[in-house]
Amino acid sequence: MAHAGKDPDTGAHGPEPSEAETADREFAAALARLGIEMPPDLAPGVLAGYRPMRAMAALLRGLDGTDGPLGGRHV
């Protein structure tokens, strides 16, 4: 995956990563931190399941904890 940010040679900023790329990198970092190796043949399916769960968690949390579907109420 391409890394967004400054090009070390030119100093120019690269394109921003897509939501899927960000989620994939986040998941890979979590696996690495836990010392888990995911078989390459399982990665597409695991990531396909992780991306919507990540989006759903963000919706439930809301940006500041008050604008989620529960309106800031905790059940």
C-alpha cells in the first residue's frame, strides 16, 4: 500500500489513503502488535469483514460520543 505524506526526495505530499487502505493498515498494525500472522489466503475475507465492523463502531461511538445513533446515551 502506498504511504501518504511527504515524498522523502521531493518533499511533495502524496495522495491521501483511502478508507479501505487506512483500515487495512490499522488491522495489520494490530495483528503485528499482537504477534499474529494472518495467512495471505485468508486476508481478503478477514479484511472484508473488518472494514464494515470498523465503520459500524465509528457510527455507534459518534465523533464526540454524543452524535451517534443513541444520541450520547449509554445503554
